[in-house]
Amino acid sequence: MLLRVFAFLALFASVGFAAQAQVVDRAALRDWQGRYPHHEVKGPRGRKQTVSFFKLPAVRGPLADLLGPPFLDGVEEGDYLEEKIELIGDYLVIRLYPNLRRIEDERNLIIIVPLGNPGLHAVYYQQEPTPDGQLSIQTDWKHSAGTSLDDLPKSLKVALATMMGFP
């Protein structure tokens, strides 16, 4: 019986440490602010090598769950053009635009990475003209399991709306 209790406590502690490690990994992502999701760094012997935000363990798995492995393959192959990663509050915001030479999807994409928890949010958006000459913005939100748009602070929602072109 004592052995079972010890095994349960060890399992519970390892789950707690794993969750804590996830938060620590996400906190370290803050250093990506102001960098492109793909950028070159000096590697061994001074050679340049490309590092990818999307290959980081704290991002890759949740992003594959959210947008699918084909998205990750495409983003690594150049299907999207990138802007520098922004930090808004405790959220990293990655803006991607379709590379129309490679893919036919004309929707832009914003990925939101909370630094304090393992969930992700993403929104595909596209501006379309209406018959009366106005612009209509179509959005398609995706959220990690157990999260929703309600989890994002109002200040971030306002910034995202401005990025997408809402008045």
C-alpha cells in the first residue's frame, strides 16, 4: 500500500513538473520578441544557420494540434511571408501572409502564443469587398482545446482587430 501511495505521489509530482516546465519554456519565448519566426544566427564555426520559432518544442506540438502538420511543413517551406514577432502584454503575436507564389489560399494568419499557459489561438482573416464598395472582413478562429476567444484580454483583442483592419 505504501508503495502505491509513493508511486501515485511520484506520478503527481512528475505531472506537476511537466506542467511547470511548459510554462518555463513559454516564458523563455519572450526572447523572440522583435525577431522574425525564421532568422539566421551564427552556428558552429561561424556558419549561418536558420532557426525556426515553429520548431521550438513549446510551440511545435500545440501548433500541430491546432493547425495541423501540413501547416507546419508549409510554413517551413516558405508558404508564408512573415513579420517580426510582437509582444502584446503576455502574448506573442505572429503575423503571416500567404506566399501566393506557393499557395492559393489568400487568407492572412495571426497566431497568438500566451506566455503563461500552453494553449494557442489563431485567426485566419481576409478582407473582401462588398457590392456597395465597403470592405468586409471574414475571420476563422481556431483555439487549443479548453480555450476560447474569451480567454484573451480586451487590450489584445483590440490590437488584433486593428491588425486585421477592423475600424
